[in-house]
Amino acid sequence: MDVLLELVFGLVFRLMWGGAALLFPSRAGRIHSAVNDAGLRWRDPKRARGFVAGLDVEGRAELDGEGQPTRLAVLLPEIAGLELTLRAETLRSQLAGAVGYGDLLIGEAAFDHGVHVTAADPAQARAVLDPTVREAVRAAVEAGGEFRGRRWQLLWTPGSSGDLGEKIAALAAAHHPMARAVRDELLPRLERAARADRSAAVRLLALEARLAQGPADPAFLRACEADVDVGVRLAAALALGDAGRDTVLQLVTAGSRTWRVRAALALGERVQGDPEALHAVEEALLGALADPELGGDAARGLARSGTPRILARLAAAEAGAADARAVREALAAIRAKVPPEVAGGLSIAEGFEQGALALAEGPVGGLREPEG
């Protein structure tokens, strides 16, 4: 009888405990549930990730001593080129702004009263924060979001911070128009710098930053393709695709070894079917095998685009190569491209380590027995 009572009591206790857990879930349980409801999925105990409103959203959990999450930091993707801080206005920030410290006034009373703004470039900030963007920013800030480190961020605690999914949606609704505004404001600046800055290094960096934002106007790229600097010409020609191929090919045979190799690597397998262009690429890469900085990349480039005609020279270059292993791998990769019907035209080269290859004497398809 006692045993039966103990079993009944244990069952009742478990049911009561389970019901309490359903009615009053733990903080960790609420965080897990909110994360799943918001469209994120846990990748490990501290990190969740998912696509929300077209954005790659990341969640980073703070853990207690037992490894359970206590609150969640939500981070949206960066908006490149925007050095700006946006957060809720506080009494302290209002007092600081009143005496001229830090706060940038946009000119709309409701926005300036609710959002504290600091910017490395005030003109850019005012251009980005147009009326449509300001409305979305106010909603994001009211949802608890802050824009810093070039991205929207949110620190969320269950029970006191509201619905996580709604807050992420508010941040995303501010992210999209801000990104478009930055693009509209930033691209002309980058294009002007890429065409007209006195420093070649600045022109190249501006062009690369512009290309990172998306496709550029072909007329702009053709102007950069005529730049006096080799790096700018190469970047513009590559961005032009087939229209810039002739320029890239010219750079393979002219200029410093570094730029010849970069151009050759950029062309790579795209010159297959063009014997003259392929020959130029192979010559540029073969000539750089001994270079301590370029040799490894040159060998790997030959592995991708080299042809059997260079096998003997490639094997001979192994001894003095900066990366002998990469050369051996290139030899193996090129040999693997040889069709079976002509594979007999290759033989083990005398005087080299195992794996070196040379063209065999005699007609293609002939075999040469190793001496000894």
C-alpha cells in the first residue's frame, strides 16, 4: 500500500511540476522559444542565426553559471561606409547636447528630441537621414535598437523587452532604407575618388570599395580602365568582364612581375581556346615560380590553367621554386588533364624527384622505358 501511495504521489508531483513549467517557463526556455518564433535557429548554445526580412540576423546569448542563456544580443548586417551612432535620447545626452557636446541635430524637432545622433561625417548623416529613414529610425530606437559599429543592434531580455520578432522587424525596417540611402550617397563619392584622386592608392581603394557595392556603370569602368596606374586598370578591366579582357591580357605581358602574375591569375582558365593568350599566361606564371611572394600562387595558377606543353619546364623549375610542393601538385594536375589516347606521350623525367614529368621523345602515344 505504501508503495502504491508513493507511486501515486510521484505521478501527481510530476504532473504538477510539468504544468508549472508550462505555465511559468524558465528564462532560458522563454529565450529559446522567442528565438525560434523570430525565425532564428540555434547553431550552438551561445549563437543563433537566421534570415529575417531578407537579412542575415545573428543572436548572441549571454550564459549563466549553468550554461543557460539569460539575455540575447541581436545583430543585423553591417552597412558599409556609414560611420554613425543612433540611440535613444536620454536626459544625460540631452544635457550634453544642450552645451554643444556630441549630439548632431538633424533639424526635425520630434526626431532630434527622441534620437541621439553622432557622426564622423555630419553631411553624410544628414544626407542619409532623410524623412523616410528618420521615421524608420525612430521606430527602431523606440523598439530598443541602437545603431553602432555600422550595424543595428538590440539587447533583449525576456519578460521586459517585448516581442523579439517584432523588435527585429523594426530594426530591419530601418536597415533597408538606410542601406539604400548610403548607397545613393556613397557611390558618387567613391566614383569621383576613383577617377580623380591624386593618389593611385586612393583611386584603387575607392574603385574596389565601389565595386563591393555592386555593378558599376560601364562608362565609369572604361574611364578607370584608362588610368595610368596598373592596379586601377586591372581592377576596372576585370569588372568589365569580356569587354576588359584585352586590357587584362596586355597587363600579363607588361609591367612588373607582381602585376603580370595578378593579371595572369585573373585570366586563368578563361583563356582556354585562345593559344596566344594561354601561352602568355603560362609564361607569366612560369617566370614567377622562384619568387618568394608569388611562387606559390603562380604554381597553383598553373595547376588550374597549365597545359602539357609546359610539363618539362615546370619539372625543371621545381628545384628552384619558392613552393616546390605546389609545383609538384601542378605537375600532377596537368598530367591528369592529358587524354588517355595521348598519355603515352609523357614519361618520368630522369634526374628529378618522383612525380616529375617530361615529354617523351618520338611520336605521341609512344612509350619510353626507364633506363636501368
